[in-house]
Amino acid sequence: MNPQDRTALAIAATLAATGVRHVVASPGSRHTPLLLALDNHPDLSVSVHHDERSAGFVALGIGKATGIPAVLVCTSGSAVSHYFPAVVEADLATTPMIIVSADRPHELWGRGAPQTINQREIFGSTVRAYSSIDPDRVGETANTNLVSWLMSHWRFAVSPTPGPVHLNVELREPLLPADSGAIDDVAPSPIDSVVSSAIQPTDGTGLVSALQTCERPLLVAGRLTREDSRAVQAFAEYLGAPVFADPQSGLRSPKDTNTIRYADVLAGAGVLDHSAPDLVLRCGPIPTSKPIWTWLGNHPEVPQYVITASGIHDPMGSAAVVVTSPIADTLVATQTRLSRPSRDFVTTWAHHDQLAAAVLDGELRTAAITEPAIAATVAATCTAADSLVVASSMPIRDLDSWGSQWNAKRTIANRGANGIDGTVSTAIGVAMVTDGHTVLYMGDTAALHDIGALAAVARLVPDLTILVVNNNGGGIFHHLAQGDPSTLDSDQFERLYGAPHGLSFASTASAFGVNSITAVSMADLSEALSLRTGAPLLIEVNTTRAGAAAERERLRGLVRATLT
């Protein structure tokens, strides 16, 4: 066996030993030793995706759904650069990911050789760790030194701040292995899970004393792990505090009794001004809701504590203290030091929530198609066996505002960098590794951005429903300054921001072998979302951008009128 084949086998064996199970590959030649070693390993499953940009987001979806990194493997040249959008999201969303790129040997660099670019540290500071393997040293590295390196980089990928890592492997011809070989002598022992240390039972942050004396505590939950969401709910019940819960918090089901269903709408109606907290405890990243985080940013006089496993997560600059520590452990340690009886601030906010629900629950059960009603229907039709993937831009905002509660076992969105790119591919990754059905809720611009990913849908993920809300362009801009008629004339707005495309996604789906339905009523949509046929399905619903913006404002106006 030649040295670089032995290196490839060591990489495959070590990755499998860490618990990695999924390899996301794209066609090419230079990565042949790596691809064959990974494909031949009995514990690894390799799926092939023609577009590296899409492949990156498939790996991202796998990491988001499982918490275990998928391995991306590609040929040399521009291929690795197409991973960059997914790597950026993995970095900011703390999603584990391992990139193994093949490279031409260094003697070809800078000489005009085909399919050769500068791949060294191509991802810069977005990766947790980077290293390269020199073909002149593969005989040395394909041993315990390489195994140790891979182990350390796997740990960088999963803890304490999960994210992407990159291994660049220079490979020379011949690329096909001369013979087969055993991997037992390079395979490490299985790895135990990484254990994070809990917060120490001290109050150097002042959090315990602040909670001990406050009268109106409010918890704001961003994207959370399942363990953290349970801890936040238990802590809220102990405090008697309301919870403003992001769609990715895991705290939007009917059993989450302290969660305020219409918190975004109530915050937008000014309720925080007259039912203000005297302490805010934020757990995780900032929430999707702009009215909530805007209020927090405008009221730094209200003590605000942030608990986050990594990073700062205080773009408003209003936090008094940021505690960088595991969220669940911190809440448990904090609760053991509190002795005050529970407050009842949650009752105040539950009353506001009931008033909003009395208006909105009926308005959103409409026969006519509206974008708020679509979000409510997506929420209502999700079952406890479903995974819900939501695009950034308007779908995640509409779900937050109008979805109220839903039973999906997980809700996933690319809210690290908040981009709309790679949304279909992310859902493919989620559907590949989860039991039950996956529902993707997205707008037309996000669908158009990742339309090529439909090529993999029929081939790889039968349990996927894709809902495309088609308002022929960028609906979010109607809610931004660009949409103000006094700022831009309508023709310029449409050309630069509305950006209509005139496409039908139902007809496009058929070209990729995906069945489609066009829903023309809310009853049609509800029925289509409930279908489980064992084949992927694309549902298209046509709306108008101006009509959707007007309906959102109408509903918010009804709530404001009810509360005054």
C-alpha cells in the first residue's frame, strides 16, 4: 500500500471512530484516495451531490439535526471555495462540520497548473482549526500522529464551541489505490462524548442576587439545544416568569406553559412599555423578533443578563453581564442558590397573550390565502414526528409572529448568518438523518437561490415536503426602509428590491422528478401539508407582496386596538 492511500485509510478510520457517520461528497478526481477510503469504510455512509455549494448546506443540515459533524470531501481547485457560505453559517450557528479537501501537490502551486488554486487556510478565521498534509510527509503522518491530529480537530468541531474544521490533503498521481489494505493498525478506539464543565456555584456575575430581588423577571430564549430548552422552561416555572421564545428555542409547543405565544406581536404593540420587566435573562443568541430585541436595545436601564455557551450575542450593547457557560448547567446551579418564592409575572403576560389570541386565532383561520395564515397553517399541521426547516427572511418571521404554537420535534433555520442561500440543501441534510417527515417552509427567492438542489430531492429524501410561498420577489423589502414610497419610486423599488422573476415552482419541480401541488385555498394547503405519500412533494402557494404586507399590518392593528 502506498503512503497516501494509507493516509486516506487512516482519515476514514479515525473519522468513523469519532462517531461521524455521514460523508457528503461531490464528483471529481483528485480526491479519489479519500473518497474511496471513506466509501469503503463499513461505518460511513457516502451521499453524492453534484454542486459543492449545495453539498455544504446538506452537511450543515446534518450537523444541525444531529449535533454530529458530517464530513465534506471534494476535489481540488474551486470546488472547496463553494463550501464557504455553509462554512460561514456553521461558524456563526455553532454547527459542527468537517471539511476534507483534496489539493494538488505543492510543486504545482503558482505554476498555472489546471484545477489548482491557493486552498491553504481558504476559510480564514471561520474555521475552528486548519491543517494540511504534505505528500512528502504522508508516510510519517499516516500513523498515530495523524490519528491524534484528527482527534484534536474533531474535538474542535464539537466542543466547547462547535463549528467547522478544515483538513487540506495534497495528493499526487497515481490516485487509484495500488492495492487494498487493512485499517486496524491505524484505527483509534471509540471516543467518549465531550463533557462541558458546569458553572461554578459562585455569584461573581451578580445574577443570583439580581434574581433574588427582582419582581418582574422575563426570560428570552434564542436558539437552544433540547437540554437547554428543558432547563429554561423549568427555570421559568420556578421563577414564575414569562418566556419570549424564538422559533428555534424548542419552547413553542403547547406544553411550554410559560411561553407567550404572540410575544412578537405584543412587543410590536408596545406592551413591553407598560408591562416592563425589571430583569431580563437571555439564553442563547438574540431572537428573531425585531420588536423584542429592539426594545431590549433601547432599555439598557433594565438589567439584562445573557447566558451563552459561546460568543457574546449582544449586538444591541444592552447586556449588563454576559455569562459564557453551558446554559442548562448555569440555570441549575443558579436555581440551587435562590430561596425566594416564585413571582407571578407570567400571569400578567399570559393575560396579554389571551387578549391577542382572542383576536388572532380566529383571524388566522381564514379561507382566503394570506401569508400570516400560511404560517399559522404550517404550525397547525406539524406533528410531533416532524422536523420543520424554515427559511430566513419572511418565513421565519411569519412563523414567529403568527405560528403561535407547533408540535414539531425540532425547528431548524439558518440564523447564524441569516442568509437565504442553501435552504433546500439544508432541509435535504435534515431529512437524510432524521426519523419521521421533514417540512421545509420557504419563500420563492430562497427557493430560486437553491433550485438546483431539487436534483437530489427525489433521489435521496422521500420524506420531504417543500412549501414555497411565491409572491414573485423579495417580500421582506416591503417592511424595510426601501419599501417606503417616499424613499424610492415604485418602478425603482420593483426593479432593484422586489426583483420579480415570474416563475412557477410547481412546474419547475416536475423537471427534477418531484411531484407538485398548487394550493389555491387554505383548505387545499392544510390537506397538502398533511400528506405523507412516501415521495417528496413541492407545494406552491401564490400570494402578492403588497397584499401580504398589508395583511400583517392589519392584524397588528387589530391587536393594538384590542389592547388600548
